[in-house]
Amino acid sequence: MVQKRIPAAFIRGGTSKGVFFRADDLPGDADARDQLFLDVIGAPDPYGRQLNGMGGGISSLNKVMIVRASARVDADVEYTFGQVAVGAPLVDYSSNCGNLSSAIGPFAIDEVLIEVDDGEPLVRLYNTNTDKIIHTRVPVAGGQTVIDGDFGIQGVAGTGARLQLDYLDPGGAGTGRLLPTDRTTDEIEVDGEGPFTVSLVDAATPMVYVAAAAVGMDATERPDAIDADAGLKRRLEAIRRAGAVAMGLANRAEDVPFASPRITVLAPPTEFTALNDATIAAADQDITVRVISSGDAHRASPLTSAMCLAAAAKIDGTLAHNLARESGGDLRIGNPSGVLEVGAEVIRDDGQWHALWTRSYRTQRRLMEGAVLVPG
């Protein structure tokens, strides 16, 4: 059987990797497009290794991006993120990927979808998943994206050129409201588990926050240990689904998308050993977390999750605010790969909380380009 060739690039953005496509190279029919993505990534795979595709068996490596030049007056580029499941024939479009968003501007520049000047030009991005605008500063020389630099990020070996990402007005990315229930904490009933106190916050992406002590954790557990604990994973998934219903993302727990919201387990800053065996001291963090999305315990904090946490920590009364150390600056988030620093500006006006922006810095690198092959 002759295989089809689809132009694409394989890119690392932040602590994720994904396959990037120009929108014009993809089928117009949504079902045909989703089937193509499943074939490219190699899903579903009952073995969980995805040897027959470009996926990596965990959510941070099972991603696709659709990119085009934008006709909007407030954006230069628009993009759609797809999270591909490992064990099911599903492509979820309910959220954005902050890490891969760092590679959208560079992809558009290197593909000549847009023209920019050398330096660190502003590239305005529109994310269709969340209906939000993101401003990014991309280092450019000779009309091409600069890769080399001395900026390092937790979870990625080596250094690269730093990119700045500013999420403008990030509140309500999935639900339409920064605090979807208008409360800083909620008591949710989880079948078979009892009541749990959670904070439901939506900035850049909807999140369910629960204290580590409430679920028998201390938030220093290694991701493989979390993934190996089937009972813990079931409990966290039940809390996530109940929180999603409370947020208005679904009417029933069984209808909640697999990729959104994510759930984060929070603890006060606590010493732990990172995946590179470095000791992360409590004094070097403001809060310690473990994030689960699409059924996986993340090896590094997803960027949009970290942005939401930075905003949540500035809202009086949330679990994040109550558990985090007040630093007055960026929030230092202890996660399995080390410490991630993320900034946010949140104000209270006429009794209502508003997130003005969240900010982070990433690196990215195009790893391969050409064409992906799919069954004809």
C-alpha cells in the first residue's frame, strides 16, 4: 500500500513535543483530519508505546498543532491544538498547550507564514481552543528563528534562545470565568470517596486544585509512582470529573473531556528529589505540585497549568493562595523536573477578581521537518 505524505515539522516546545502542520496541508473534513492525526501519532495503542507512530506514550508527547496566518486585526497567526489520546481513538480540542504555544511563532516565521524583522519581534497569536490572544517575543536573525542561547528550562537538557509568552486576559479560557463557581473553594461530593475541598480556577486553562493531604499525598511523589498507584489515579480522576461538572464543563461526570480540566495536587513548599536526582530545597520553591492530565502524571508542569496556578495563588482564599509562600514576585513552582517560575497580574475590582496577564519564558527547537507518512 502506498503511503500518503503530509508536510509537517516535529518540534519541541518547552517540555512538550508535537507534530506541526500548516492548515492548508490538512483535510477539510474534521473526521478525516482527526483520523490523520491518530495515524500520525500512532493511536490508539493498547501497548502504550506508540511504536507505529510519532507519539511517546504520554500526554506531553502526543500532540498536534494546526497553524495558519490570521486575518484577525489583533493577531498575526492563529492555531489549534489537538491532544491525542494514547489508548483511545480520540483527539481532544478542549484546551491549549502552553509549552507548544512557544513554538507557534517560530513555526510561522520559519514557514514564511508571516514576515518579521530581525531582533525580538512581537508575534501576536490567536488560540482557537480558548479564544485567547497570546503575545510572544521571538528571537530572529536573517529572517529565521534563533535557536542557540544560554537560557535553560527545567525538564529539558541544554540551553536555548529564550522566548517570552504573555497570555492576555487569560481568565475564562475554558469556562468563560476566572472563578467558574464565583467561589474560591468548593465542597464537591465524589462517589465512593466522600467530600473534597477544591479550588476551581480558569486562567489560560481550567484547573481543579486539591490539597495533597486530602488525597493521601505530599506532592513529592515521582510521576512513575503516581502512575503505578491505580487507586490514587482513580481517586484523582473522580475528583477531576466532579470538579469539571461543578465548573460547567459537562453535565455528567462521564461526559467530561479527557484533556480538560487538569487536576493539580498542591502542598506547601516541600523538599524533594527531582527527576535528574537534584535535591530541590523547600526554600527554592513557593509551592510544590504534581499535575495529572489525560491520565498521566506529568514529568514537568504543563505551562498553561503553571500560569493558572500563578493566577490562583494571587486570589485570596484559594487553596493555592493558602498553601503557597508569599514572595511578592513570580511564583516558583516545585514540580518533578525542578522549579518553574511563572508570573501573573491579578486585581480585584468591584468585588470581582480579574487576571490581567500571565507570563512565562520557554525555549523551542525544530527537531525534524519534511513529511509524515500515513496509510493511504
